[in-house]
Amino acid sequence: MSSVVRPDLPDVAHQSVPLARALDWVGMDNIALPVRIPDGAGGYVQVAANIDLAVNLTRPEERGIHMSRLYLQLQDGLARETITPAGLRKLLQEGIDSQSGIADAARLVVRYEALLQRRALESGFAGWKKYPVEIEAVLREGHLHLALGFAVEYSSTCPASAALSRQANAERFAEDFAAARPLSVNAVRDWLASERGMAATPHAQRSTARVRVELKPQFDELPLVALIDALETALATPVQTAVKRVDEQAFARLNAENLMFCEDAARRVASVLANDPRIARYDATVSHYESLHPHDAVARVSGVNA
């Protein structure tokens, strides 16, 4: 990398410091750069990312950090390194080293959208679904601290609304068949398949589980896809992409089999995160974007794993 140095250009970074003190973090937020993400098959995919990068300023007498060095180091490093624990450690150490002894810790936050292909429930079709991801890495005193955040969308059908709908359906059945003698299976089946056979439907809504986990240091991986898969399995009704009618019917059945208040969904999420050996601590928020109310139903859960 070539550079041009103009010794005649003013540099106020070395002027005296008013109110001198050390600073926790100094750097840049919302840097737009491409990053390399492991593809699970030994290679990588390149995606657009939004990045925060900072170092601490340990010397009170120093007015500021070497900001341009930090940016250029990050840009060059991301062209070489993949977003793995080992790659993140190297990027952070290079950021510290670029500061000529005035920093001893660094923090990096990477935000991007992961695109995962998801198969339909019955038809065999597949489509792409996006998951917002945030990775936070801090290197301090040689120790790397990693946190992984992401969101999963799913459908939630209200148990209370389902119970009320069943009652309305039962009352209409009793009304329509009060005088029917004898009561044949075919007559009941035809009634259930007709518009009269559905007096009410439970309300359902698209919902989101937002998760942040702090990872244990002995695991040299970012288990994004594994955690998404586990949470979608636990919630049982992840939103679909490419669907035919057979898939839509299967999705409706799954919703009927997995009636959920937001509290139920939060417990399902916690059951996955609390039993994952890679996770040291977790925080999750589930939001059900109510179709009945103009407000959302929200539950939060957190925990520390042994």
C-alpha cells in the first residue's frame, strides 16, 4: 500500500489536551465495507456490512487516536480475513497495533443480513430468507469476547382466540344440527367443509424473536446457522418463502398445533439457548405484532449458562 506524506501539512492531533483524561472508546461507526462470511463448505461469501470500530485511548496526554490508520487497517484486514473468531481476533489486534502504544483494547461490531435458503414444508420448493445479524467482538488484555445477535421471524396464533373460535364453531354446529336425526359422518364432514363450518377463526400474526448470545471462548466458531435452525425448530412456525397450496395447508396445521402467547414463545427460545454448550449468556425478546390490538405483545428472557 502506497502513501503520500506531506510534512508541511498541519497536524493538530499532537497539540496540548484540554481536560486531559483517558477515554473508553474512540473510533468510527457505520463504516460501509464488504466482509467475508464462511459459507459452511470451506469457502466464504462476500456481503455488504455496516461496521463500528474503536480502540481505547490509554494516555490522557494524547489528544486523539490515529483514525485514518485504524480505517485503512480495517479495510485491508477485511480484504484478507473471514469473519470467524480467529479472523476477528487478528483484525482487533491489528487495530491496537496501528495506534503506536496509545491503545490496548479494541472493539468491532459487524452488521449484515444473512441470506439462507429454506425449503417449503411439503412441495419441495425452496426460497431465500434474510436474517439480520450483529457480531460484537472485543479484545482486551489478550482475551477475545464475542457476542452474536440475530432475529428470527415466525407466525404466532393466539391460544385465547383459538379457544373462543372453537366455542363459536361448536355453538353453530349445535344450532345447525339440533334437529338432525340420525347424524351422519358425511353430513358433518360436508358441513365442516362449508362456509357454515367456520364460525370464527383465531387471530395470528407475524412475530419476531431477537436474540443476543455471549459465546464461550473455547469454541472457535460463530454458530449462526445452527442457532437459527434450532430456534426455528423450537418455535415450529417459521415464516415461509416459496409455497404452494400444500405448503400453506401444512403451515396452517403447524399453527394449530403450536398455539402461542408471547410468553410461550419466549420459553421455547430460552429452552434452546439455555441448553447450548457454546453460550455463556443469552438475552432474547419476542414480539408478537398483534392483529387484534394496535400494540405489540412482548416478552423478554435472559439467563447465564454454567
